[in-house]
Amino acid sequence: MTEDGQEVVQGHCLCGACTFELTGPHNWVGHCHCESCRRATASPFTTWIGQENGRWSFTGTEPVAYASSAGNTRGFCGTCGSPMYYRSERYPNEVHFYAALLEDPEAVEPAAHFHAGEMLRWVHLADSLPRK
């Protein structure tokens, strides 16, 4: 908690070199099924936290940035290779952080599935979250 009572959650990469803090409420939390996120994480989908600029900070080694496509940057640990964040010109006021990197991933709860039309046909999720 901050001095003014805002919640702070922390996360880190596999080796612990890249660390970050997210302060206050998150803009959103959701699962993404797009092909780009699947390839960046080598997983069938990933869970993101959308965090407003000014409410996050890198507290350890700053991740390496990779321009994954026009207007999109993905950050990763330069030591262990863990993906750390996604930044897009489409969302200029926020950065997306991987929920699985939190010290306590259960501190957040996804509220939606994004790019559900790209969900792999062998993924069968029994939740009732909206699919966008």
C-alpha cells in the first residue's frame, strides 16, 4: 500500500532482474487470444493487466524493447528472455503487463476475453466472461 492507501502489486521476470510495480486501480484485466500474443508467449492465450501511464514503474533492470510490428512494442528481460510488457500507439495512455508475472497472480481477476475470434479451437474455457 502507498501512503495514501492505494494498492501496489509487484512482479518480476523469471530471473528476477526486471521488476515492476503497478499502483492503484487497473484499467482492465483480460485474456488475449490474438495470434501475436500467442507467438510472443508461446502459449494459447495470455492474461494482461492494462495499467495507466504514471501508475506503473520499472524497479529493477529495464526490459529490452522490441518493435514487434508498426506502432507496437514488446518488452522482455535481456537476461532470461521473459516477456514483460506490451505497448501500442493504439493505447497511448496505458501499458499492458503480464498478470502471470505478478508476485501474486491471483491479486487480479480477468473480466473478459479479447480477440475471442482467434481463440484456438482446442481451447475450451468454461468461464462466463464476455468474449470480445
